[in-house]
Amino acid sequence: MENAAHIVAPRREHIQTIILLHGRDSIASEFAKEFFESQASDDRTLPEIFPTTRWVFPTSKIRNSARFEAPMSQWFDIWSVENHSEKNEIQIDGLRESVKEILDLIRTEAALISPDRIILGGISQGCATAIHTLLYGGIRLGGFIGLSSWLPFEPEITTTMADNMAWNKVGKRLHYSHRILNTPTDQPETTSVHPNLSSTSVLETPVFLSHSQDDDVVPIANGKKLSTTLENLGMVVSWKQYKDGGHWVNEPQGVDDIVSFIRVVESSSTKK
């Protein structure tokens, strides 16, 4: 990637890796600092609760904003996060580029630890980029964490599913992100990061999504559509919504829910 990732090393033996993408107009180190200030109900932070975790925070490139006519840190350009389908043609180039960069990062991390011990995710536009990375790459990871986000091109994906009589075939489901990004599915970039993991098994990746009702940046309705679409693709989604928390992580319950999800992923990977 053009910008080096912000990495927080595990405090003990490396057991798992969590890759989290920041939101628009933010940077990795800033996101990591604020994220690690969030506390669970026992007043502990995530690095304290998971001392064997390697935390990886990639930083997006600086891209020009068509709406604001100025450069800003963003994974892809977007006209409106409230109505993310508006002028969505400006999203494709940046999304395609960022997805491939995150896939390269996942391959690098998968050389250090098994993919089933890697959790991918992000907040807001970072999550939106990460979920397309998961679907596009066909990578069965340990889990996915999405906070206060949406699914880019959700209406197009939903329409494609409805129109495709063979949509219930796993292989067909994995083509949606490829179609949106306008990239042939037989290119080397789309192959799994691990030879023992079939690309179709990506739909077995457990997903955690959370959103606060008072989010004034990304409407919670957009998060619900993300959850519903992933469920319709056949993925198991844990959806959590909170009365408050804004465009961030609800404390402490939201942090507790993230902890519970990560522990389930840890337990699952240990049994394999």
C-alpha cells in the first residue's frame, strides 16, 4: 500500500490479527488511538482484553472529493453518505483500488498467521470498503466486524440477486462484487490467500455489525440494509443496534458485544 499501516504489536504470543479500516477524512493512527480509548463494562480496553492480538490499521490514500472539490483521506470518493447511491459512478475507481490494496495486506498478514485467525473490518467508509474486499477476494476469514456503515451498490446487488434465477448457488453469489467493480473474476487478484480455503467458503465468515440509532452521519437504515443483504447472500450476521453512541462505538455495551464476537471467533479457530 502507498501508506504504511499503523500496527500495534501483541503484548504476548501472537494468536490472532485484526485488520480495521478507518472512516472517511481520518487516518489509521488517529482511528487506532480513539478506538483503543473505548472501554468495555469492566473498564478494560480491547488491547488489554486481547493481549495476543496484532492490530493492523491501514491508511487510505488522499483522493480528491468531487463534492467538496478538495483532497481528503478516503478509500473511495462518494457524493453522499446519507444517500450513498447518489452519483455512485464516482465510487468505483477508488473502491476497486482500495479493495486490491487491502487484499494485498491480508495476504501479507496471512503469511504470518492462518486466515481463520484474521478478523477484517472497519468503521463507516472503512467497513464499506472492507466488506467489498471480503466478497471480492473470496477469502474465508475468522470473522468480520462492521461499525456504523453501509453496503456500496446495495440496490444494484439486491436487484442482481432478485433477477438471477441461480442466485442461490454459492458460486453465483460471489460474482456480485466483481460485477460492481467491473473486474473479471478469473484474474489472479481474486484467488484465495490460502490454498486450503475455497473462495466459496467466504460466505461462512461470521459477521458482526453494529449501529447506533442516533448516528447523524450514516443513517441506521443503511446499516440494516447491509445486514439484510449479507444475510440474503447466505452469511450469518450478528446485528446489534443501540439507542446512543453516535457515529462511533457504543460504550460500554457495544464494546462488550465486540468482545463477545471476537471470543467466539477465537474459540472457533482454536477448535480447528
